[in-house]
Amino acid sequence: MLEQGFVSAAAIAASVLFILSLGGLSNQEKAKRAVWYGIVGMAVAVFFTAFGPGIGGYWWLIPMMLIGAAIGAYVAGKVEMTEMPQLVAALHSFVGLAAVFV
């Protein structure tokens, strides 16, 4: 379990990475780096939230992430580029569903 100071510092770092990610997406030359800023920011946020103080039951975290990654890899391999708008709409629906459960 991590101390609250580490979690707070990680939240600030993740916020900065998200801001850099959003700012970089406006420029086509910087978009690839901006996506990586977003990926690292989300990884930092998830890790420090999951292993922060007051959180228990880590046993379910890894299997759920593996299941989600497997489903995502399968769907990404099956979808043609012409079907991408429908996939994005479906994924946005899942975000809304997740918000309902939170």
C-alpha cells in the first residue's frame, strides 16, 4: 500500500500528462507523442489509485484488466476502418454505463 503523499503526487503528475496529451492532439506532428502522454497518465492514475491507502481486494484487478484487454484486442482486430464511427459510439455507450455503475 502506498502513502497518501505518493498518491497525491501521482495525481498531479497524471493531471499534467493529461493536459499535455490534450494540448498535443491539436497538432498533427505532436499527436503520436500526445497519445503516449495520455497512456502514461492513465497508467499512473490507475496504478496509484488501485494501490493507494484504503483500497483492498487486489486479487480481482489483474484478471479484470486481462479480460478487458483481450476483449479490446479481439474487437480491434475485427473492426474495419469504415466501421470505426460505430465502434466509437458503442465504446461511448460503455463509458456511460460505467458512469451509471459508479
